[in-house]
Amino acid sequence: MSGDNGGRDGGSGGGRAFIGSFTSAGGLGVLTAAVDPRTGALTAGGATDSVPDPSYLALSPDGTVLYAVSETDEGAVAAFRTPDTGAAGHPAPSLLTDPVPVGGAAPTHLAFADGHLLTANYGSGSVSVLPVAADGRPGPVTGVLRHQGSGPDPDRQRGPHAHQVVAAPGGRWILGTDLGTDSVRISSLSAATGELVPHGETALPPGSGPRHLAFHPAGGHVYVLGELEPVLTVCRWDQASGVLEPVGGTAVLPAGAEDGSYPSGVVVARDGRFLWVANRGHDSLAVLALDPTYEKPELRTTVPCGGHWPRDLALDPTGRRLYVANERSGDVTWFDIDPATGVPALAGALRAPAASCVVFG
């Protein structure tokens, strides 16, 4: 497998990426890929399917350990030792230990925070905490914070569905989106007990189904993306008090394109001037420009995502390219970003069956 322009200097002096996928849908598991430093092109390396459905990935702060959820009914998290950056052929990461149960069903997201792993468990509507040993191995669960509530959508919101968990800048607060209850939960991590301590809950528009969020690099704003309604909710964020306050919303699709579309991921430009949203169904990337207050995103345009069902998107370490994991077409596409307009231009693709996530490191 190689990218459309993946043969040019692929893996020579460049970086690397890890791609998660659904093994239950024919995915390779965790795939290592070389990243061409000039073009951004991906070239496939080794893959491991030792863990079922590693749909979301996260790296340890030093980049030596790669963590993956196992998005199954049993729910688990796995840790892999990343290969040496100069290893020939970019081999697959190696499993450190058997996957560790998270005490929740269908984990869809995970994050590293203060020596712990946090998982958002969609199926059971909870967030789990697992301590991490010095060698990177996750230990048994020390806490499970169970959400309560529901929403107006009878099919998707009969109960809580935690979808993402992230550590706020500064590390004091943990934010978690819950699609089932139309809310963002704020908590803190107790170093003494390894449990999450609830702090607050911010209500979002009923039926919006918050899926993912992203912080503005200036730190004072959070953008929460709805899955059930294609709207981006802008919130002010007070780091000192841990208070999240909605102040407005912006459509992430052109008028008339809402039916059958389910936004998935949102990222903010490193310079804070633009943000991008992946729209499944519409199969597009929305480009939104941010005003000087950061509170009034303007939908400038949408461009095709280069595949079908873009489940996630990520900026590369330079901030000059976007990478999109297209789950149903089974590929990862990459785009060069126009620095003046923020508009992405398709530059290549790598075959990656049932792709769900891309991380760099």
C-alpha cells in the first residue's frame, strides 16, 4: 500500500503517523505510516491487529507509548511501545501487555492526563480512569464516573453517551462531551484516589448531540461540535473557575445540506484564525474563519473530504496540513492548507481500510 504520491522520499528523514481502524470492519488495527517531510505524503509501514477495534489513539507525552481504546462491548485500553523513529520500514508498534478492561462499554476516545489514562465510554455513558506505570503500562481502573440523563432524540439519546474526554490546558480540569445528555461535564482528577471529582455540567442545545470539542490556542474559548445537529457551539472558558459558558452557535454545513449529515471532528488552526470540521454523509470539510473575539465563526466554504464518512481529522505537527480518516471508503486523505484562506486542497490518499483516527509522533 502507498499513497498517491507516497513514493517520493516516503519515510526518508520525515515523521510518522499511526492510524487506528475497526478490525471488525476489515481494518488493519493500528497501522504505522511514514510521513514525507516535503509533501506530507503517507507511506504504509507495519500494522498490528492484536487488539480488536482500536478506533481511537493517543500518545504518551514523550511519544514512546501509543494508547488505543478497544471499542468493544467489553471495553478495554491497550498500550503499545512505539518503534524507534529510524527503524527501517516503519514497523508496527508492539503490545506492552494484555488490554486492560476500562469498566465501561464501547470506549470511543481516550486522553493522557497527569499520569493517568481517561476513556470516554459511549455505550455505558461513563468516563474511566486508569493509572499509568513508569514504563507506560496502564493499571486497573481506579474510578468510573457514570453520567446520568437523556435527550430528546428517541433513537440516540435515551441515556448518556460519553463520546470524548480531554484535559484542559493547564491540566487542572477534565472536560467530557456527552452526546446522549446534550452536555459537557467538567471534573477534576484526584491524585490521591485516581477518581474523577465532578465540578460542573454545561447544558448545550437540546438534540445537538455534542460529540467532540476543541480549545482555541489562546485558551479562553472552546468549540463544541454537535453530531445530531450540524452546529458548532462557541463557549467561553474560564480556566481559573472551570466554568464553560455557551455564547452562540454556527452551522457547519450550507443550508439544505443537513439531512443525513453527522459532523465528527473539529480542529483549530495553530494561529487561531481558522477551524475545520469533518462532516460525515455530506463527506466534506467545513472551513470556518474566526473573528478577533473568537466568538463568531463564519462558515466560508466546504470542500470534499476525498473519501466517504470522514470519522476524524487531525493537523500535522507543522500545522500546514490536514489528515482525514475516511472510515467507509477506507483511506486517509491529506490536504495542503492555504495559509491566507484556510481552504484545504487535496494532495493525496493512503489506503487504510475502516480508518478511524490519525495521530502523529
